[in-house]
Amino acid sequence: MGNYSDIQDRLSSLVDSLTAGPATLNAALTRETINVNIAADAAAGTAKNAVLFKAPAACRIVAARYIPGAVVTQDAANYAILDLNKEDGAAGGLTSLDSYSTQTAGNGTIAARVGFAWAMVISDTLAVNEVLVLEITKAGTGVALSEAVVQLTVEYA
């Protein structure tokens, strides 16, 4: 949040919501879409933990999507696992919210500029100062990941 385009988009959404009713207006006021850039990495053994978001207030992750710039191919032995986790914000352990695997027997190929959505449920909440983390691990010789965007939709309590 903060740049002119974001503010303009939120105001436009707010104006549209005024004619749609209280429930839509409330969603416009309490939801935020956040885009987080993820750098490309090489294939073999490149594990990564990327902090995506630190909750400034109690909130729920309504949607989370991984959108790579280039296709990520599937393979039976050499693949990536992309875990969406939350952490207590004090270097505590990670709690998995959902996972995606490019293993052939897993979820498979990730389409370029389309990506995939992690399955979010109503209980995927963050307390104040909890952190949302993308953890990427590789199996075998791994698979190269291009630059990507993780798009989060957050709803504040």
C-alpha cells in the first residue's frame, strides 16, 4: 500500500462498493492485495525462505497465488516444493498453510504468468506480528525457478 496507483485503485473500489451495499463496502475497506517479488534461483540445492508479509493487525489470508515469469516444469525426481507457511514472528517454528510440488506425482508444471493458487481456508489467519513465509526446497537436482510474484489478498478483522 502507499503508492498513488494503489490509492487510486482502492478509492475506485470504494466508490464502486458504495452502490453495491454494506457487505461489499466492508470488504473494500478491510481487504488489501499485496504483490511480493521473488528473485529467480538456480536449480540444484537452492533452498529459499522469503518473508512475504508481517501482520500489522489480526488478519486472514483470503487468497495466495504464485505467478512465475517462465514455465516451471514438472519432473519425477528433480523438482521444487513451494510451501506457504506462517511463523510466530519471534523465530518460532513454521506452520504449513499449503504446499505445491512440481513433482510429476504432485501438482506438476506451473504455467508462466498464470501460476497456481494455494488453497486457503477460513482458519488461515495471522495474529499481530505473525509472519507469512514462502519456503522453497528442492529434490534431486531441483528445477530452476524464474522471477515470480506472490500475490496475497489479506482481510483484516
